[in-house]
Amino acid sequence: MKMRFASILLTLIGVLAMGAAAQAQSGSKTIVNLPFEFVAAGQTLPAGTYTLTPVSDYVFDGIILRSYENHVSVIVHPIEIEKASAVKSKVSFQRVGEQHFLNRIQTLDTVYNFPVSPAALSQAATE
């Protein structure tokens, strides 16, 4: 029971830390510090600081997630776009076991929703 409570508490702390770490930068870039590895566009990416930049002005072209410290980048393509009016940017994940799957990026004016493969979720649940 203590382990379950500790796991839930740690998850909540991580979510709060992500919200505090996400910050809008000048232009259309967003910087976010992620304290855990995560899956985006089918790739597992390490924990670290990521720059999120739109590929183009057309929102469905996607967002580039780039970590200069880890020398990795990936382009994620949204399946749904929503208009937003936020005070700060944030990143959301779907958690299965110990794996985190990127499923939403909210900038100051746009929310990008990303698909999470049911097969990947199923595989993560069995690990």
C-alpha cells in the first residue's frame, strides 16, 4: 500500500514539475524540462530539456521536439488541433506502468493532440 501511495505521489509531483517547467519563449518556441523518459512518435526519448518548435505556420505540419543536450529530435504530427487561451504552456502524457506517452502539447494559443498507438499501450501494460 505504501508503494502504491508513493507511486501516486511521485506521479503528481512529476505533473506539477512539468507544469512549472513549461514556459513560453519569444516567438513560437516553447522550452520544457521533462524529468523522465517518454515516448513520442514511436520513439523513446530521454529525460531532459526540450525545445518545441512548429514545423511551419500550418499547425497540422507538426511540432519538432529537440533536445540539444541529448542530441535527439523527432517530429510529432497532431491528430486534432484546438484553439486555446492559456497563461502558460504545458505538456501532457498518458502513463502506462512506468512509460509516459506524449499525448498533448498546449501552447499559449493552440492545443495539439497526438495519437497514442493502442499496440504501444498494450505492450507497455504487459511490461
